[in-house]
Amino acid sequence: MELCGSFLYLIIGIFIVGYLGIIFEFYIKVNKTAVGIALATLCWLVYFLGCSNTLESSVSALGGHLGDVSQIIFFLLGAMTLVELIDAHKGFNTVILWIQTQNKRKLIILISLISFFLSAVLDNLTTTILMISILRKLIPSSKERILPGCMIVIAANAGGAWTPIGDVTTTMLWIDNRISSLAVMKAIFLPSLLSMLIPLGLYLFTLKGNYQKPEIDYSKEEREPGSRLVFVLGLLALMAVPVVKSLTGLPPFMGMLMALAVLWIVTDILHHKHEDRQHLRIPFILTKIDVASILFFLGILLAINALESVGILNQLALILNETVKNSTAIAVVIGVISAIIDNVPLVAATMGMYDRIAFPTDSSFWLLTAFTAGTGGSMLSIGSAAGVALMGIEKIDFITYFKKASFPAALGYVGGILLYIALY
């Protein structure tokens, strides 16, 4: 696909302006979802007007990308619904009692470790949604939740990088036989752990005292009917998603929808006879879902896909290959760029550039790329699905995340890379 010069510069300009609009949302007073949707539609409008392909080819290109983005959207919709359903049944009270503490240092250590290891079993997006929901119960003040929320994103991204099912880019490399399960877990675990521990250590120096005690005493709060069943079944359903994908090859969003269907049927059977339990059924739960966050995902991902379709990301990968000769340095740069642009098309372009002859399965390059692409996105809020979820659910803007999390995340990123180089 080719765009003439003026259209190519136009689409780049639109993306930059839109990206700045998202960054400075707090200052321009325009919601980032509105900017994201406008960005996507304008980028694709330029694509259609300046594309040298036929109209049918352009529609096909948009449809192909929409199919990929829709998988993420439906996955997110299913995960958010299940989390809200468990929350409505007071199911998280059990977990809250396990980790409930007002001590700031103890709490951030607990949520960081849980996010890190849970993300390896689920994935970074589901883990972030789940942990933020629990965090909202433990810390009443939204301002005091900012720093722990940022740490959840960093820990979830780090935890997702060292298993084949924890992050979408690691899964891509695994499915394409660039890495094997045992090799990536063995090589990336310690660097990933260090990339989480360094920011955690920095935060521990700044945190002192106790959080305000929640207004609700969760040890005495009355549970909803079926609370324990929905909690256990919901967690098992979430954990079954990567297992189903691994065993059958079914895309993760289908596993998530399957999990949603199971919980929908179970809760309907439990509550359909009781008029006073309508708030515990899925139709009511769906009214509580933050649709604006989902539309923000849709907008930003489609905008990035437009850049991919005009070949900008492939050109970026080629420039990297020509200017940065060292494969280790290329992997490091890929991680840095993934903080700005979605890591999925970047890794896809990298896989297209380097075949298994130049870099065989489980080569140091692919293993390091799995780490950098998975953890590099933590440096900016828009660099990972987990960060975007935090922005949407907690209403944290780009600048706030940058001030609180970018430097600690960058130090963790560099520390993990140095440890990987020292070990391998």
C-alpha cells in the first residue's frame, strides 16, 4: 500500500496531534475517548482518500484490523463484566480480608507481588482490571490510589512478560515458534522480577504512614446470595481462558466469552426467582461497565493500525535494522518504542524482518525481545493495555502517570535488561 507524500505526512501529523491531545487531556478539557475515536476515524479517512489500492482492498484492510481489535475489545468487555459481577456479589471480600492493611508499605508490597504472579497465570490486562477493583475497596481516596495503581500496571506487565500466556507479544512469539515455554520462563523470570522490584523499592522510600481506613468493615459486611460460588467460579473461569487457548488454539476472547456465558447461566439460575436480586444478574451488571474506556481502546488501537497499514511501522523497523546494527540494542529500542506505539504491530514487524534462520528458536534476541516488548510499555500509560485500563478505570491522565511511574518503570526496565545481559 502506498500513500502519496502529502497524505503520508498528513496521517503522521494527525496521529501526533491526536496523541498530544490524549497526553494533555487534563489541560485541554477534552476527554481522551473523544480524541481517540476522532484520531482513529481521521487516520482511516486519510488512508481511504490517499490509498493507491482499490476501495475493496481498503475496506478489506480496515476489516482485517477491526477483527483483531475486536478480539481485544470483546476480551476486555468480558473481563470487566466478570470482575463487576464478582464485585456485586461481594466476592472480593475474601481477598480483601487476606491483604487488608492500612500500612502503605505493606499494602503496596502485597498488591505488587499478587499482580506479578497473577499476571503470569492470567494476563496483564485481566490482572490489572481485577487488582484495581480490589484496590478501590482498600483505599477510599482516589488520589492515594494513584501510586499503588501505577505499581499494579508495572507489576502486571513485568509478570506477563515471563510466561507465554501473560502478554500478547510473548504469546505471538510463542505461537510463531520464536520462543519455547520453558526457555522464556527460565530466561526472563529474574529480569522481569527485578524490573518490578526496582520501582517497588523506590516507592517504598516515598511511602510512609497508613491509608485511611475504609468506611466499610468488610469482615462484617453481609455477603450477597451465591457470593462464594460466584467468586470461586469467576476466578476459575478467568484462569481457564489461557488454558483453553493453550489446549485448543481458541482465541482468548472466545475463552473469555465462554467464561462469561457460564457465569451468566449460573447467576440466572441462582437469582431469576427473586425480584430483589436483579442487581446481581448480568443485564444489570452490563449497565455498570465503563463503555468510554472500551471505546478509548477501540480508537487508539485502530489509529495505530492505520499507521501500520500505510507501512510506517515497517519503515520504522527497517530504519532500526539499518541504523542499529546490534541485535541486543534493537531489542532494547523496540521496548522503548513500545511505550509510545502499541507493541503488537512492532513485534509483528520485527518477526517479519528477522527469520528463524538468522535468529533460531530461543535465541537471545527473541527472548530479550519478549522481555523488552512486555515491560517497556510500563514507561508510559498509553504503552500497554494495562496502562490504558488504569487510565480508563481510575481516570488517571497521561501526565500524572508520567510523573509518578515513568522514571521508576524506566529504571526497572534498564535493570532487567542489564541483568539479562549479565546472565545470558
